[in-house]
Amino acid sequence: QLVEFGGGSVQPGGSLTLSCAASGGAFHRSWMYWVRQAPGKEIEWVSSMWTGGGPQYYADIVKGRFVMSSDNENRVLYLQMNELKPEDTARYFCATTRDGSTRGRGTQVTVSS
């Protein structure tokens, strides 16, 4: 089970940190993903990482602004989002699949002035 937290409303240029509590499975050695879905659009991959160690991977549109990390002891996944833009407005999900087919219920992020 995946449960996301931390969404909200923020002005352009602001920051938010999303969290995802994961239960079940071998979290400490798993591929984990953040994906998002804007209204009327398809699910979009944002970032991914192997929780057992190694680099994180980011979509070009968020590279340099978002940072993905994990706390394996507490089974929590994070997405630190900086320099937010209106086009980052979406519902954000943590997922165990890149296409988001296995994901939590999500948390809404709204970026507007």
C-alpha cells in the first residue's frame, strides 16, 4: 500500500516536499517512482530510483528542480520540489511501476499566484 502526503497550494517559485509511506514488499530494494497527472492529461513519469542505492532519474521537465530520496528504515519515499511552476500543477503519486499502474491515491499540488 502506498499513501502520499504533503501536497498543497504554493506560489510559483515555491517549494513543497511530498512523502509516500509504503507498506508491504521489500521497500529497501525496490524500484520506486513518482508520477503525476494534470487535469485532462495522461499520467506522466517524474522520477525514479532504486532504493537499494544508486542514482535517481528525472524527467527533463523537472531535472534540476526536483529531488527524489528514500528513508528505507521508515519505508518513506520523498520528492522535494523546488522552483515550482504553474505547469507542475497535478496530482502526484508514488508508484511501484513507471507507468503508474500501481500507485497510491495521490496528493494534489497546485502552483498558482
